[in-house]
Amino acid sequence: MKRAVLTLLLATAAAVAEPPRVPTLVATATVHGAALRFDGVLQPVRQATVTAQVGGNVLALRVKAGDVVRRGQPIATLDGREMRAGVARGDAGIAQADAALRNAQLALRRNEDLARAGFVSTAAVDNAQTQVKAALAGLAQASAERRLAAVAQGHTELLAPFDGIVLATHAEAGDLALPGRAIATLYEPGKLRAVVQLPASRSADASAAMDIGVTLPDGRQVTPISRELLPGADPVSQTIEWRLVLPAEAASARPGQAVTVRTGATVATGAPKRIVLPAAAILRRGELTAVYVASGSRFVLRAVRVGPPVGDSAEVLAGLTAQERVAADAVRAGLAGALPK
């Protein structure tokens, strides 16, 4: 028994005396693909805001949020008394212009008869012809004004532009609707897209992205059927809108819900070479980020600056050059007497 204990103690002492040997890896600068992950929101592909085109009080709001509407169905009714008065004024204008035309035509015929008999000059006939032309123009103007008043009267009944669902209403009965005021917003169900506000610096990665997946609020993942990267960037946030049209199986989701967009590893054209190390090779202690660099037969701790973690690795932005050897396990390399393997 004593001999076994002694043997165990000798083995333990030998293990303690043996310095730990830590495998190393070579820092290689290569072009790395990056898997992208962004948060987005769902938007309808087809959406319209019904607005007032004439002024007037809202007499009745005939829909509420969530209602299903058909194309041509009334959305709201505005006070149309002023527009009806405009139509009546147009009718009176047409009657007046028509009477003036008849009077001018009679005067023209009388002057033509008198001119043939030699009682009036040619100038009188010419003047009568001019009066007829002016009366015709007046009648055309009155007719146009009447049509314009009729169109304005038609705008007092706001209709749904397509089959859809009411997303929101923006007015109540009794509100004053001035031209341009939003009354209700509709969207076409069954056609949704994921919209991502993409950092402008990642636009090239998004353009080259493959294997795009959108995770819906219920956890299902769908593949977009088309995508569009808008050409302009927001001058304040420096983001670009990325639109991903979703297939029909995403129709059960609701506009405004949050989604997650993920892509496979992408390599943009002209991408620079980068040094990427596994997370185990990077030592993080509070504000310190460092690696153990093999220098001869020992390790030297060196501070580095790294980018955000991507999976189980991170890019070294500064503090390390290509072809240097670093400890694959930063924790073990920090043990007393640790040697490169």
C-alpha cells in the first residue's frame, strides 16, 4: 500500500514538473466569407393610403382596422354640399353660355341677310362671326367647369382601390379632411416582404449573399422569392433598405412583425484578406483582448484589437501580422511555464 502511494506521488510530481505544451496555429490572412444576420420587419408588398382629394368634414367612416374590403367599396363619406353647389353652378354656367351662343348665332344670321341686301358692311358680319366663336368658347369653358365640379363631387365618396385589409384608419367621423389628409391605409394580404435597414458598408455582402433565410415570428424559416437593394442610402443613419419578397407560406404573418434574416457565408468581389482566429485563441480579461504569440521556446502575451464575434471565431483587426504563431488555447498558454508545441 505504501509503495502504491509513493508511486502515485512520484507520478504527480513528475506531471507537475512537466510544463504544459500548448498547440499553436499560424495566423493566415485569407479572404473569409461572412455569414450575415440582420433584424427586419414585415411589410405588405402592395399597400395604399386612401387620402381626401377635396376638403370637407368626415360624415361617416365606414371601415375599421382589420376589416376586409373589396375594390370600389366605400371607405368614408365627406360632406359634399359645397361640391354639389359647384355642380349646380356649372349647370347654370352651361345654360348661360348656351343662351349666349344662340343669341350670337341669331345675330350672325341677321347680319348675313342684311349684308346680302347691302344694308350692313362686311365688318359687321365679321364682328358677328367673332361673337359666335367667343360664345362657343364660353360654352366649352362652362362645360369643362361643370365636369370638374362633377369630378370633385365624386371625391366625396372615398373608395377602396383594390381588394385588401384595412391596416389602420387615420380619421374619425366629424374630423375635417383637407386635401391630402390620410383617411385609411389598406394592404393586399398574402404578399409580404421582409425589409432590412442594412448598414451601407455591408451592401456588397448583401448583394453577393447566397442561401438567404428569413425566420418568421412563429419560428418557421422561408426562402425569399426575390430581393431588391435600393440604390440610395439614408444620409442620417447611413443604411440602405433591403427588400426580400416572401413566398405564399409567409402570408399568415402580420405586417409590422419582426423577423430575422440570415445568409450563408458570402465573399464580396474585391474583399480584403483578413486574419481570423478561433475564439479559444483569444484571451478576454475585462478591457484586455490579447493572444499568446510563440516567440522562440516561450509564449509572449500581446494585446490585439478584434472585431465582433462571428460564430466561434473573430477577426483580428490590429496587433498581429500574418504568419505569426499563436497559442490555440489562450487559457492553457497562460499557465506558468507553458511552452509552444
